[in-house]
Amino acid sequence: MVELQSGTFRMGSNRFYPEEAPVRDVTVDGFWIDTHPVTVAAFRRFVKATGHVTWAEQAPLATDYPGADPELLVPGSLVFRKTDGPVDLRDYRNWWEWVPGADWRHPDGPESNVGGRERHPVTHVSHSDAAAYAEWAGKSLATEAEWEYAARGGLDQAIYTWGDKFAPEGRMMANTWQGNFPWQNLLLDRYEGTSPIESYPPNGYGLYDMAGNVWEWTDGWFGPEPQSARQPCCAPQTPHASGAEPFPRKVIKGGSHLCAPNYCLRYRPAARQGEALDTSTGHIGFRCVIRQGA
């Protein structure tokens, strides 16, 4: 972990998506934060020690999702499927698939496994799974302000965690999508999906993957939000839901390997997304903090 001293910073942005505004001064107390997202190996140790069963490994209750298709009420999670060509970007169902049997051990579906991905961020974890791990580790999930303060690395209002230029001197600084999402990935950063931790340079505070790779759960509530922000661009609604969402939203931060300029320019410290508590996908993970005096 890295220790960050208390401080005041300018949070948010007025230059991109409306839910990021307005820019405002925010003060945070000192805290420690994980240098990288929680990995598959670390999460496996937690599960072995506690017997924790993740949200994706449990069948959803019909009472929580009135009107849901009974065939969907089975253990599973949302998996990204690259399309064969351009599709309507207004409908995330074109590239997200509900896959029975997908979970943190089987990130691409029941026939897959995490062999060789031990140093990749764990995925297919809901907010409650992340919170359970944090409690076991004697830590907490960051507030949205703590997370953004850490992600900025001491750079005031820079676009990215490393500065204002996306690829300085042609160097990829984070695991994002290059090309036309969701069908053309040019792989300029070498990775089609998640990447091992510490594959890219750290920010000014020595923190890795504060942009791209996986979105990260925080403990901040999302809302009320502008109309334009009510439909998540990159993190889909669970297919169980019908009509009004049964679960409130927490803020996720940092963007992921699926964020692209033509669709979701959210691999920036100010970017934020509201995600339902029951969501688990192949591009959301988390990291933890310890607050001074805790």
C-alpha cells in the first residue's frame, strides 16, 4: 500500500461528461491505498480462508426480480463478446452476454479458468463481494473522493492520471481499447482483455492501473444524476432487472480495457459511472484503503 497525506484537490471535470461536473474543491484525510487492484491470487486466498461465495455464483432470487425470465435466474455473470463489425452503440446488448456459469474463477464462461491470470485483477465481483474482501483484509473500499484524489497522483486537473497527452511519445500508458469499439481492437497496448498488474507505469503516487484495465468499485453512492448519465455506457444493467432497477448504485471509477474514444472516454480520474449493487461483469474489480486512525 501507499500512504497518502491529507489534502485538498479539485475534483471532477467540466470538459467531458455531465455527471463529472462541477469542478469543486474537496478535502480528504490521510489514508493508505493498495498500489494495484486486488488480484485473482489475492481473492483466491480470501475465498479459501472464508469460504465466501460470490454474487455471480449464487442463483438470483425471483422475489428480487419480479417479472424476470426464470431461465436467467441461475448463477452467472456478464461477459463481453467482441462483435464482427460496427453495431448500434446505443444498445449494450450487442456486445454483453449473460453467461450462466461465468464467475471470478471462470471469467469467460464455465469452460474457462484463471490459470495464468493470477496477477490479473479479479473480476465478476459485485460490490458486496468487494466489501467482504475488504473487511476480511482489515481494509475498506475507498470513497469516490479518496479514489479520485489517489488517481490524480498530484496532478491538478490533468485529463489523465499521467498528464494531458493520451500516449506521450507513442507510449501506451494504460490498458484501454484502441480502434473502433466493439469490433476493432488494434491492440496497441498488447492486451485484448485484462492485463497483469504493474504492466503500465504508475502515477505520481506510485499507484498502478488507476486508469483502464478494470473499473473499480468505490463506496460512494451515485445520484441524483443527469438524464444523460442514467444509462451506463460501459457497465450494463443486469439482465434480471425489469422496469425500475431493484438495487441502488455505487460509483465505479477508472474505466477499463473496454473504454474507447468512440464510445466511452472514461479512463480518466474525473470519470465516474453509477453501477447497480447486484452487477458483476468481466471488467469490474476493486482495490482497498485503510484510513489513518482506523
